[in-house]
Amino acid sequence: MSTLRLTFATACMVCLFTLSGCSSGSRVADADWLTYNRTLAGDRFSPLKEIDHSNVAQLKAICTYTLPEVSSLQTGPLVVDGTMYFTTDEGSYTIDASTCAEKWKQHRHSDTPSMLLVNRGFAYTNGRLFRGTSDSHVLAMDPADGHQIWDHVLDVKGPGVSIPMAPIAANGLVYVGNAGGDQANVTGHVYALDAKDGHVVWKFDVVPEAGPARATWTNPKYPISGGAFWTSFTLDEPNGVLYVPAGNPAPDFDSERRTGDNLYTDSVIATDATNGQMLGYNQLVKRDNHDWDVDSPPMLATTRSGKRIVASANKDGLLSILDRSRVSRGSRPADLTPVLPLLSQTPTTTRENVEAPLSRDHLVRFCPGIQGGVEWNGAAFSPDTNSLYVAAVDWCANVQVKRDIEVPASGGLWLGNENPFADIFDPADKAKGWLTAFDAETGSVRWKYPAPHPMLAGVTPTAGGLVFAADLGGQIYAMDADKGSILWQANAGQSAGGGIVTYRAGGRQLIGVAAGMKSPMWPGGAQQSRILVYGLR
């Protein structure tokens, strides 16, 4: 047995004998897609290169799995040892990743369904799957048959509170946060749960109960609300630092009701992964009154020149590149001292009227709108091109702030808009998209592709010199990673807003696409929800 094979076999034996001994990030598994963004750092880069410039035009449909439900299919599929795992709001599914044959499915009814009816996927580590639910439970499941191993309900629960994000798992811990930041009296919390039994190891409050951050909420007349999580986290595993994206404060549009800086909402936050101690932050949106969450997973990369960066692309229509070189365990800064300095900011979509104050007397139009910019899938990174790839939505909004002061009951939606919610959006046919490549060193634009429909799906660069992406019109693209030219294109027949993953199964590299998104928040209603698999015949 070679040294490499012996090392791998030894590592596998360690994983068998201790649940916390190996994480998904330590596994030698280029063939798999083991976490929401493939790596714990969130770069989405695949080292697979069987599919490249020379043959990508020959991609064909291999198989399709049609779900027995039509949902807001925003799941990021995982692939482990030839099996694909994915979720809906109440469903958990497993199929053969090369044939799409169903292995098992489970359904769990939620006592308090969320407004959006969405779930974005599983976490996996050491032979267990983990997911959140819309009634604030975290479940551990057996990948073999889907049976429940444990069920832990968070202490933040009730109307308006849910867990749509895909957790991440490493080193015996499962990291997850609650959504509900647009609801009255709901704030965001990060939890680290023990992967063995689900008990809470530590908890971090985005709005602390006391201290300098609490003092940045200066209007005591209204309940403190916001800073919740609806997208995944990232982990700097070698340095033990967890990065989380905290959402907007509420009421979303009425900043006069919540004076002050409202820390730590709209921030990238770094915490010690072992105990939850805050190590640093950067509030990227100040005094947010546009619903511009810092919402996508903070992607971690080391550039060709050696810069250690966080790439945070969000609903404000900006790619913010931060310096994370000063963040490490045991180096907690003074309270309120940012230690994630901004290196660059570059637009990802149209930005217009962003400084205009909102009004209680008339509509104010701004771009990006509340469904614009970058949503639940953030930046991707290719070390081969030293580029960041970002899919974005170009869709503006029109808002008039509510004249009367109304605070809903706890958990009630609290946006603060006078005009009906459905009238906030520009017409659906005005909604477009962008896919942009940025220099990871400087943030400058290398190329841009204007898509005819919003781009929400996960962007996946590969060692084959390709970038895979998709839009809500159902178009799936393979592009030249250097130039942005389209090398292959297919129509999924359904809007694509979930993950695009690549993996090896059945002896070849395959591309998996989650398509068929039906959501009241987005144009185009899918008739079916599907997993589509493409490959070379």
C-alpha cells in the first residue's frame, strides 16, 4: 500500500472511531460536494477538470429527478460517495447522484410554517446529516435511511422564527442561526450544537443584551429587531474562526424608529469557532433603510499575492473585499473596534438613488431594490484565475415609509412600508441579472455578462477553466472563466435558483442543478421542482 493510500485509510479509521475526529473539510474528497459551498471556506471551486473547454459543448442531460412537490427550491445539494442529498421546506431527499434513482425521502410537518416556505440544504460530517426547519428545530439524520438521530429546538422560536439556512459542520460542532429579522422583537443568534446529541455548546447574540453594542440602539420606545440569518456560514478551519453574515434591522425601511448604528446588524462577524467569542466585525451597511441585508456567506480566500480576504457580496449591490489577516483566536479587539478593514467595494449590479432619503409622503425609487443585488448564494473564487465570480439581480424598488407608528405583535412582519408589498417591486419583466468576474486582489471588474433574468443560483468555477451559473429563466450556462464567453447553454425548463454542484459519480464528472423555484417573492412560477444532472456521454 502506498504512503498516500495508507494515510487516507488511517484517516478514515480515525473518523470511524470518533465523531469529532474528522470534519468534512479534512476529507480527501475532490469527487464529492460535502458542504453547501463545497468547502467550509465557501469558495465553491471544484478541482475536477474532466469537463473543460475542449468538451463542455458536448454536455448532455444524463438524468432527472422530479420532486413530488413544487416548492421554493433553493437547496444547495450535497454529494457524498455517489449519493446526493437535498431539502425543501419540509422534505428531505436522497438520490443516486449518477442515475437520479430515489433512495429515500422523508417529510416532517412544521408546526409554524415560515412565510417563504424554503430550506437551503443539509450539512454533513462523519456519517450524519443536519438540517434546520421552519419551526426552529435542528435535526440530525442518518444518511442511510433518513431516520432521525436527534432533534433540538432552539430557545429562539415562535411566530416568524425559522431556520432556512444550510448549517455547516466541523470538528464535532454544527453551526446554525435563526431567521426572522424582518419580524418584530426577533433578533439573530448563532448556535454551535454538539454533533453527537444536539446540545448547545455556545450561543452568540447579534444584538447583545448589554454593553456598547446594545447602546447603539438608542430609541427605547420600539422593540429591538433584526440581525438574523437566512444564509450559510463559513469557517476558517485552520485558524478556528467562524464567519457569519448578519441581516438587516427592523422595521426595514423606517430607520427613524430605530436610531443609532444598530450593531451588529448588517455586518460580517468573526467569532471563535470553539466558544463564540467575537473576534471582529465590519458593518457594511450603515443605518440600513433599504432592506439591504449582509446576507450571503462570507467567502474566505487567499489570493495569489498572499492576501487573506473575505469576499462579501450582498443585497446592497456591492462586492466588499475585507482583510482578515488580523483576525485570529485569542486576539479579541476592544468592543466596537472593527478588525476586518475594507479593502475595496465594487458594484455587482445597477446602483441608483442609493443616498436619497425615504419619505412618508411619496414613493422613492432605488436600485438595487429589496430583491436586488446578491441573495443567498454569494461570491465564488477560483485560485486558477485569481478571480471572484458573483451572480446578481438587477431589479429596483419603490417604497413609501409608513405614516403611522404601528408595531405588530412579536413575530409579526415589520417592514415599515406604506405602499402594499406587492407594489414595491418594479414590473417583473424589468428584472434582469449579472454574472461578473472580479480581480480578487483589487476588486476591479474583469468581465461582465448581462443575463436576461435574475441570477440567484450558486456559481461554480472549476479547474477545467469553466464557470457554471444559471438564471430564473431556466438558462444554465458554462462560461470561459477567463473571458466570460458562453461555451455551453441548456434550458432547464424551470427557474433555477438553487445550487449548481459538480462531482464524480458513476465513473465520470457530472453537473447537478436544482431547478424549479416557485416563490411569491420572485417572477416566474415553476410547474415542477427538479434535480437535473448533466455529463459527457
